[in-house]
Amino acid sequence: MSRRKKKLWYVPEGTEPTDFQKRMMAAEASGAIVPSPKLIKTEEQIEGIRLSGMVNTGVLDAVAAQIHAGMSTEEIDRIVYSYTVSHGAIPAPLHYEGFPKSVCTSINEVVCHGIPNNFDILKEGDIINVDVSTILDGYYSDASRMFVIGKTSPEKQRLVDCAKECLEIGMEAAKPWSFLSDIGYAITKHAHEAGFSVVRDLCGHGVGLEFHEDPDVEHYAKKPGQGMMLVPGMVFTIEPMINMGTWRVFIDAADNWTVVTEDELPSAQWEHTFVMREHGLEILTH
Ligand code: MF3
Ligand code: CO
């Protein structure tokens, strides 16, 4: 195996590097894993992703206003599709790697990537993740929320609340010039203290110019201070999936998409798209 590693940060001979470039070159020289220059978004790109995020938030608000017991997940898909296209945007999941619908709807023991259909009818006590991703003028945004249908059990409500806290705690742990595993470490600690587990097989991701970019944002970590350096200008999601029982999951062989907990106990997830700033994370999917 080659030990060669391509240098990511350099300026042409005779060019004076900016303070930012100097900082990146020093970090890379010290042996840190640093993001490549293309992962650092320009202000123009960040504004494009923010506008995409505003449509994405509008979609989630439209779902929030209409979701109810007795409704099929297919109806949620229709709300997402029509809101998105009527705002000049495209639902990113539609035909993404063969995904057949405009949104992921994941009920109870479904962890993520549930496919909307006419037969899954929401009922009192269900918890559902609605994961919406939008392309506007070529810019991608990605966010998801949990919805509780009517009133659910105290244990499922606690899971939904804990997953939301995990997103907030992960966000606070993401300090500029710190490292990716600080996020997963903080999330893992909080979930375990609540008696829940963290899904390891799926992660957050860079986003913006494509649906899924580097780096992988893992929500499970044993140690802080590891992985890629978090640098101002990076745009990525945090989207912890928190399980009531085991962290282990399987993919439903019937559709090759639906991710289900191995013990079929419930799972909950919340997601935002963020840009790293000099002072910490800013939400682009408010
Ligand atoms: N929205 C998911 C995420 O948070 C990705 C879904 S891929 C799809 O990364 F094809 F299922 F839509
Ligand atoms: Co995502």
C-alpha cells in the first residue's frame, strides 16, 4: 500500500497565501486530516444552500401542518412533491440512486429511508421521521423532523426528545478547528446516559453542491478529537439515529432501501444542514 498522500493545500509559486490558507497549510503539515479546498464553500454557495434550505423548511412546515392519523405516507409524498416543485425546486430523493419517491418516511422501528406508499397509514401513537432534501438552483439542503401522531407512549416520547437533544448537543460540540469525532462523542454520551443506542451504519455528510459529499459525520464515537478537522466554510448535516434497543440495523430485502432496527424496537432521528463559522455552527435549514 502506498504511503503517499497528495498535498491538499498549497498556493502557486510566488503567490502570497491568505491567512486562511496559511492556517490550512500549517494544519495539514502538522498531520491533521484536513478538508480539501473544494469542501470549503464560498459565501455565494452558502447563500445558495441557504435559499435551498428555506424551501426545504417550507416543505417540512407544510407536512407539519397536514400530518394526521389516518393519512398514508403516499399523501406525505404528494405534499412534499407539490410544495417543492411549486417553489421552483426539485426533491433530491426522487430517482436518487433509484429511490422511487420524493421523501423518506420512516415509522416506529424504521430507522430511515422508508419509502412512501398507499398501505402505511399513520395511526395514533406512531412516531415518524420525515426526511426532506431539496435541490434549488443546483444547491442541496437536507433536514428531517420527527412527528408524533396524537399521543404516544412515554418511552417513545422520551426517545423522540432524546434524539432531538442529541442533534443539539452534537451541534454544540462542533467547534471550529476542533475535530469531527467531537460530535459523535457528545451524541453517544448523551444517548447512552438516556439508556438508548446510536446507529453506527449510517451517518451525516457533507452537502451543498451534491447530495452526499465528504466527510462522513459519524454519530457514534468512542473518543473525541479524531477524524477530519472542522473548518469554517464546511457545510454538512448532523442527523443522529437513536434506537430504543440495539444499535444494530438491517436493510429490508423487499425493497433494498428501508433500514429497520434489528430488534424491531423504535428509532428516532432529527437532522439539520449547517455551515461552520468562526464562532460555531449556523443552521441553514431553520
Ligand atoms: N435524506 C437522507 C439523508 O439524510 C438521504 C436519503 S437518500 C434517498 O442523507 F435516496 F433515500 F432519498
Ligand atoms: Co442527510
